[in-house]
Amino acid sequence: MSIKWKFILCGLFLYLSTGFILLQLLEVNKWYFVIGEFLLLISIILFVVLYHQLVKPIDTIRLAINLLKEKDFSTRLSPVHQKEIDQLIEVYNKMAEQLHHERVEHEEKNLFLGLLIDASTSAILVLDGENKIRKLNPAAFKLFNLKEDTVLPISFSHLSHPWFSKLSELKVGESIAIRIDGIRQFKASCSSFMDKGFTRPFILIEEMTCELIRAERQSYERVIRMMSHEVNNSVGAVNSVLQSVQSLSTQFDENMREDITNAITVSMDRNKSLTQFMANFADVVKLPQPEIKQIDLSVVISKTLHLFKTEFANRHIILERDLKRCLIKADTVQMEQMMMNIIKNSMEAIVAEGTISVQILNKPLSLSIIDTGQGFSDEIIEKLFTPFFSTKKTGQGIGLTLVREILLNHGFNFKLHRIENNRTEFLIELE
């Protein structure tokens, strides 16, 4: 029972008891009865006044309790003109104002943080206590090729290789580098934040491809220029000496003349090979910016494939093509150079007897080159576009490096990956 009703019942009991006693006085002395009734009336009036003075603060306190329960901190209580209660109301109003201010500030921060996360180009994954992905931002949905209506939470097994194996083992405070399709490079960092008293881990994935490629390019350009300068100077001096010695070969003893002449010829050929070796590296450094104009890619591809016709026949390689008119903005010479290197790699991967398929695809517009060669492991694919990395014993690693530079200069996304039936696909997005 509330205090309000206890107060009313207590008053009723007292006045009923007093009324009964006054009835008894009526038989003794009617004047005592009249005086008693008058005093009873005054006490009732005082009781009502006192009741309102007590009940109004109680109602105010009840309203404050309800407002706190509903977490309504925007409503203020009015004074009841009672010193003690008004002091309590003043404290409550200050507390409500502070809580309202903190709530607004917190909501504004959360709104700003939410907008910032959604607009971020870095992928963000929020995990739950079972190490499942509880929340993703739009960049993460795009990176992992997930549909926006994907039901969360999901486990890391829903992600493709190598995301699944790399991210599932990442611990709070750790950072790792991840290479995708042999070209795109990412930095994944795991940290945590407090959410409703619980520690929530999250993973931030930043793409570092452009920065790392720029740093790589600056490094190897400097080294190649220095090596070319030193090698060319040295080879030039050595060739000059060899040519001088060769001009004096008639003065040598006939028994030694042939051996010396052969040795000079071998040395000059070796110098020529060394010069060509450095020239191949210099081609990557000296690659000019593309002269962009509208071209029909199918024509460029057809011309390039025609150059390999004899080689395909000798190696018993079947060529499958599905080329339709494809107008793009690109450099014709560099597109031919790119196709030459890709087809050459596919042909060398097959060695003998196999199939190379070249297709121009729509939605999105892309070029697909598939071969049935020996293929590569995931570890090798991650390194294939590393400058001057090669799986061949005598390879220089220049072909794919040149392909990478040409495609990056054109702004075309690309990837080299394995597909079904142990085939390898080089896919170039032309949009």
C-alpha cells in the first residue's frame, strides 16, 4: 500500500473515532459537542491542506522515477514551494540536464563514427565473443564480395582464400600483411573497444597496393639505372680492348691465333648478352606513359595471336578464342606488348599439348586468358608480380613485371588465379 493511501486511511480512522466520541458528548453537554464539531471541522481543513502538501511531493518523486525508468532526461520538474523538496528537485533537474547533454553528445559521436565507418575505404569487421563477424562496413562487403543482405553473424569460413586462413588466426594487437591475386596487398590489424561493458575485437583492413608499388618502383628504378650505367661503361671499355686485341691477331703465332680469336669472339658475344640483359631491365624503367586513344582490343589480340600460330602448332596447343568488338581507351603498342608476355607465359606453362582460351567478356567488360598448363601454387601466385621474381631457371622476371606496369598505368584491375580443373586464368577488368 502506498504512503498516500496509508495517510488517508489513518485520517479517516482518527476522524471517525473523534466523531463517535463527540456523539457521546451530545448527550452530556451540547455545547461541548458544538465546540468539538467546530474543532473537528478545522482539523479536517488542516488535514486536507497537509494532505496536498505531502501528496504533491510524492507525485513529483513518482514522476521523477518514471522519467528515469523511461530514460527521459529532457523533462524538468517544477518546484513545489517546499524547501527540502525543492532542493531535491533542483538536484534532479541538474542531473537530468547533465545526462541529457551526455546522451546527445554520445549519440552525435556514434552518428559521426557510424558515418565515418560507412564512408571509410578501409574494410572494418567487428567480431563477437565467439570470434564470428558481427558487423561489416560497406567497404568490407565489397572487398569480400558479400551481398548486402547477408545474415550476420557469419564465421570466417564464409570468406574466400586467403582471407579465411589469415584473419581467423589474427589476435588482438597483431598486424599481418596479406597479398591477394599476386598484386593487391593489404595490412590487417586487430584491436578492441568496449561495448556495453564487454570487450569487442575488430579488424581493420587497409589496402597498401599503391603505396608499396610506388616504393618498389622507386627502389628498383634507382638500382637498375645505377647497374645499367656501370655495366654499359664496363662493357664498352672491355669491348674496346677486345677489338684492339682482335685487330692485332695477325701478329700472333699461327698455333695460338685461332684460340685467341675464338676467345675474343666468345667474350664479345658474352658482353653483347650482358648488354641485352641490362636493356631488358631498362625497358621496365623506361616504360613511357601510355598514349591513350580509342582502339578495338579484339583487333590487337588477333594480331598478337597470329604471331604465335607456328609456335602453337609446334607445341600442339589448341587456341580457343571468343573475340567480339571491344572499344577501349588504351595504348595500342603497350596492349600488344602486354598480350605478347601473357600468351608467352601461358604457352611456356603448357610446354606441349594443351589449350589456351582467350575471351572478351561483358558485364563487367573484361579480358580472360585461360591455359591448361602446370599452374602455380597459391604461394607462388602471391609472388608472381613481385618485380623480377621468376619460377624459370633462366628467367629474369621481367615479363609479368612489365605486364603489371602497363596495366597499372592504364588503370585496369587484374588478377592471376587458379580456377576449376587445375586451370590458370589471367583476368583483366577493362572498366
